[in-house]
Amino acid sequence: MKSTASTLGAASRSRSRRSSLWKSIVSRYDLYLMLLIPIVWYLVFHYGPLYGLQIAFKNFSPAKGIMGSKWVGLEHFQRFVESYYFWRLLWNTVSINLFSLLFAFPIPIILALIISEVRNKAFSKLVQNITYIPHFISIVVMVGMIMLFLSPRGGPLNSIIHAFGGSPVRFLDSAAWFKTIFISTNIWQNMGWQSIIYIAALSGVNPQLYEAAKMDGASRLRRIWHVSIPGILPVIVILLILDVGHFMNVGFEKILLLQNNLNLESSDVISTFVYTTGILKGEYSYTAAIGLFNSLVNLALLILVNRFARKKAETSLW
């Protein structure tokens, strides 16, 4: 009898929740209608194209179409893994993103902490504006600036090297310099913009915590370490998870514009290979398989890091 009563009670509560949900939808129909726009956009441009993923398991022919093309199973995946360039592409992709996480990810946090500690508000606003500006420079213009700055003929950096008696260095023609140039210019371009969310999070930290730490004799560095950083730690963890979620995705356009035959050993990543082989050479099935492999690695990393963050930091996306 008790189990029957509990079942009836649960069913009643479920009906009550559905009824309140429909009442909420009816009373706020205008807001839900606005929600339809992003839902349709995601369905059309994000979930709809998933239908085409099946060409990764087929020998796709535009004449036969997706349904008419022959199934080949995991042939394209096997071809990619067994290719001579597999480990080079994988290492270049992983190393660029790994070094970006190690060096580029902490910089906006440090910048936000420095700006929040500046007592002169006019000066802090000036620093914010100066660091934001590079984010709004287009990639094409940014690459042009990099080429001019690092040019072996009259470039400012090589001019300084020449002034100290050194020989001009062809930075962009060297595989050894490519990753350093790519990551450092990314830091310069994005650190100000990425620091905005940390500055906003710092503004939400309770000021009484700083006052209590000051009364206990904590120095400024101690207050940053024991109050500021713990206060924004959930935000840091969430953004780290999101960064890891697209770990295998590198700045395709910038790399392609900086890429040449002399630095190809370090600049050839999975995304540029997919473009040159799939779009330019027309190997659609093969590069679809490579793209799916790339996305599955991202998904696996996202799930693992999210689970680790939930256990260790008690903060996660889900």
C-alpha cells in the first residue's frame, strides 16, 4: 500500500510540474518565442550538418551523393593513423595547444589581478583599453604586422639585432621559431580581452575578506593568494574546461597565413591539413574522417577534465 501511495504521489507531483511549466510557457510566450531563434540556428548550422558525418565512413562521390556512395568502414581512419605525417600533425597540434595552456592561459589571470590591485582608477582604465585594442585587429592585419615586424630587411626586431652586431634572423622561415611566434602573438592579441571575465569575477569578491586579511597582517601578495585567487577559482576552472574542450582546434586562419614550405615542419597541424587536403584536393571522405577523429579527441578530453574538476575543485560544466 505504501509503495502504491508513493507511486501515486510521484505521478501527481510530475503532473503538477508539467502543468506549472506549461503555465509558465503560456504566460511568458514572448520570451520563449525569442528562444526559438537560437534553437533553430543551432539545429540548422550545428546539428543538421552532422548528417554529413557518414561520408567519413564512405568513399564519397559528389555524383552519387551521400546516400549513393559506397561504405568503406574505418578505412580512412586507418589510412590517416598509418600515414607518415600522422605523428607530425598530432605533435604540432598538441604541442601548440599545450604550450598555449601553459603560457597563454595564466597571463589574463595575472593581468586581471594586477589591474584589480591598481589604486589609480584612471591608470587601470588606460591599461585595460591598451590591452583590449589588439583583440579587435583582424587576423589578416595581424599577420601583416607580424611579417613587417619580423622582416629580415628593415624589420624593427632585426634592426635591433643588427645594431648590436648580430646577423638578421629569418624568423618566419624557421620551423624552430614558428610556435614561439604564434603563441606569443596570440598572448599579446587576446590577453586583454580574456582578462575581462576575471576582472568581473574579482569585482564580485567580498571586500570584507580583504579587510579581514589586512587586519590579520596579510601582505598584498598574501591577500591575492588567499582571497583573490580562491574567489575567482570557479571561473578559472570553468574557462580551463572550456579551453580543453577545443584543445585540438588551433587558430587555423592565422597558421595558414604564416605557413610556408620552410616552416611546414612545425606549422602543419590537423586543421590546415584538412583544408589543404579536403578543400583544395577534394578528398572529402578522408578529411571528414580526420575531422571526426579530431572532434572525438576533444570530446574525450572535455569529459575527462570536467570529471576531474568536479572531483577535485567541486566545479564543473555538468
